[in-house]
Amino acid sequence: MEAAERSSSSSSGYTLGPPWLFKGSALYQLHLVKAETARAFIPKELKLVEAFGYTLGGLFLAHYDDSPAGRFDELVVIAGIVWNPPTSCAWAARVLVNSCEACRHGRKEIGLPSHVAVFSKITNNKYIQYGRSIHSPSARIFVHLLMQRKVEIMEKQSSRHSSFLNMIGMSSAYCKSKEHSEIQVSEIKGSSQMSICSISLPFVVPKSKTSEKWMGPMIRMSLPSFSGQTEHNPQLLKYSCQIECRVRAVEAAKISRPRTIDADDGHDTNFSNQGSNHFAEDEAWNRSISVLLSKPILALEFNFLKMQVEAPTILVPHLKKNQLEESRSH
């Protein structure tokens, strides 16, 4: 992946920003996450916002048609909400993207715990995988782009103003209401991949194919987030996402442990099978799954999404500010 990062960095759309603009659709789902699970991800400098042993975490599942890295998918596992006066912000436990370029940028520039992943769709027992477990990063990118092209041809047959559920292949043009559709997300580790979850999305029939009212009102909002203190970016950072979209409440997606993929695909089912002793990474991986499997309480669908991501700033925690002021007064 590092070789792919170096070759793509010079031509990256990220060099034109900040701010960086992303267009597409997303599902934003809030879960009740156990505070002890979320706290393992949160830096000691920040205070977890919790009540009765729980915090608000969840997931952000997005499909970007246009971005500095081109077309790609993203799953953000949100550990919880942290407090640093005067604001509270989300903290990402894990970020999964099927773009090496987006992964590199997330790690080095935004301070996110980003990982390259494969997003596979299962509709009516048909399995489509966007990128396979290939040893060569450049070959993996080639297969990924080839599969994307096939999806683009299919999606040209549907309306340009489809909802998020339509964009990922769940429109009435492709499946009936009784068909089962889900997305499997598998994280790539070296030459192997490990399934992290299956996301079953509800089938929704629009009231009118020519009307946008059913997609909800157009809103504008700011989503501040903390990041950093990772291997690739040790600083504690703060950044914001300025969002404009149509939003509506939808039925929550059902998250489950992934199905076992056929052995013919050559996938390892556990990173530990590779003989590596990354106990801390395995623990973080398992805790991320716990966040995804926690109880959902609200699901929002973002359509016609325009998300502008500002450059992060280095954060001086409120606690440290008080300590500095006290030390100067003595």
C-alpha cells in the first residue's frame, strides 16, 4: 500500500484542498455504546460524555460519487462523544475505505485510524465484491476500479437523483421487496482480508420516482470531530465537516457478524492465523465490532450529500489549558 500511496500522492485531488469536498449519500446511525467499550478508544486528555454507563456512538456509512480520491465507499465506526469545553465531538474508533488514496489521507492528514477494506454486496444470494484479496496493491486497485466501472454502467440506468439505498443497488429497478440485500465489509491486512461486519439495509420504495419530497428537507449542519494520537499522526487534532443534504429518518440497518466466505476465495478468517502477535490491534478490532453490534436508537439517511471537510487543527485539551494557567500563576 505504501508504494501505491507514493505513486498517487502527486496526482491526488487532496493536494487541491483544503477544504476537501465529498458528494454522495450516507447512512448516519446512532447506537447506545457501553462507556467502558468506548473509553478504550478515547485519549485520557478527553472526557467521555456518558450517562448510566452508556455513550452515543454508531456508524457513518457513505458512498461518494465525487471526492478528491474519486469514487469510493467509507464506513466510520464511531466510538462515542467526547467533551472538551465548549464543544462535544465524535471520536472515530475505526475508518474503513476501499481507496488506498483516501486511506493515506485519512491517516496522515486527518489523524484517523483508517484501513483499506473491501465492500461486498449480496443481493438475492448474488455476491459482488469490489476488489479481492490481491498481493499487489497496484493490482488490487486495478480490480477495484474495474468493479467500480461495472457498477457505474448499472447505475446509469437508474435516476441520477436516487436515494442512498438506490445508489448501492437496492432500488426497485434491481430488486423486489422480498429480496435480501446486505453489504459485507472486510478489512485488508497484507495479502489477506478479514470480514468485520455485515450490514443489512431496509428496502424502501419511494412514494414517487419524480418527487424529491420523500427524501426529507434540505438541511445544513456542522459535525465537529476529534482525531489523532495514532501511529501516523501523534498529535491530538480537531476538525469539522460542513454538511448540506436532504435528511430523513429511516429504519435502522441491522448489523451482524459476517458470514463465512467460501474457502475458495483464499481469505483468512482471523489475523492471528498469520502468526503475528498484534494483541493490541486485535483488541481494538474486537472493540470496534462491539460498537457496531450495540443497540441502534436512530438512523438518518443523507441524500444529495455535500460534505466539506476542513483542515484539522492541533488541539490543546481544556484540562491542559487549566494546568498551564495554574503553573503560570505560581
